[in-house]
Amino acid sequence: FCQSGCPLGNAIPDWNDAVMDGRWRDAYERLAATNNFPEFTGRICPAPCESACVLGLIEDPVTIEHIEQAIAEHAFQEGWVQPATPTQATGKHIAIVGSGPAGLAAAEQLRRVGHGVTVFERDEQPGGLLRYGIPDFKLEKHVVERRVALLEAAGIQFRCSVEVGRDVTFVDLRTQHDAVLLATGATRPRPLGVPGDDLGGVHYAWEYLWQ
């Protein structure tokens, strides 16, 4: 049930068993097979897997999210997390607009199979919501930077402070690349939808997180 409750379909029982047996390398390889960035989800995922855990019927559920983070950090410490460098190039080049979690995951997947990848980001540094929308006490910036460094080491190019539609046109991107992926994310706050939410003195947290 925990696996079916996970949006990524992580094979949670498999890597839980591996950790229990002390097989950390196996645990990481099983986790990385379905999750590009377990160091992120192990910190900020709302963990629907834990809500689905059958142990929760009689006591506290298994702390799956903490186990996931522990696996990821152990893998980094042991040097098991390596750049997704392809064995051969396809000759195709993909442009990705947006460097949030979707853009970064797509970039890694596309690079792994041999495509050239350039990520366009309108902000000064890559990461999108991971960097600018989540406070440090939930996701430290060095965790994001560590992953971005791995993506760069794999050959993924980042063009920051470039806004598509202003600094470069979509037509240009489509002409210069074999495909374009739009992964712009959501950069607008969500209104409360209650009477008075438009009054003066009501401010959205988004404005403060992005500073």
C-alpha cells in the first residue's frame, strides 16, 4: 500500500528491507531507479506513502520519508551518486525552459540517454521552486547546489538570467533545437478564496520566499 500511495511508484518495501539488512548500496540503487532526486523528496515530500502504510492502522506508520533521506545521504557520502553521463551521443539537442524539479529531472533523463540538453532559467541560479520557493529549514540551498553540480558534470548546460519570450524567442529555441520542453512551473500565489483576501495588508508568502 505504501508503494501504491507514492506518486513515483517507489519500491518502498524493497529498499526498506535492504536498509534493514544493511545493504545500503542495494537500497540506493532501488530508490534511484524510480526517483531522480531522493535527497529532495526525502526532505520535502508530503509523504502520502506514510498515510497509506498499513502499520498506521494500529500504531505510528513507518517513517518512510526519513529512511529515504538517510539512503540518499548515505549514497552521497559513499560516492555512489555519480553524474548521469551517457555512453554515446544521439546527436539530438533538447531545450528545457525552467529549472525547477520537473525541468531538472527531465534534463537528467534526457542526458542519460545521450541527448544534448540546455536548460533556460529566468532567475540568476537554477533550481526554481527548490531554490526560491522553499525555505532553508525545509531544504537547504547546498543540497540543491550539490545536485546542480552533478547535472553540470554530466554535460547539461544552464543558461540563467535568460527569460524565454524576452531574451530569446520560442521560435528561436524551436529552430535551434530538436525539441523544446516547457517546464515553467507555477510562479503565482494561490488566493485563499475567502471574503477579504483582497484587502490591504494581506500578503502572499510567495513574495517573501522568492527574495
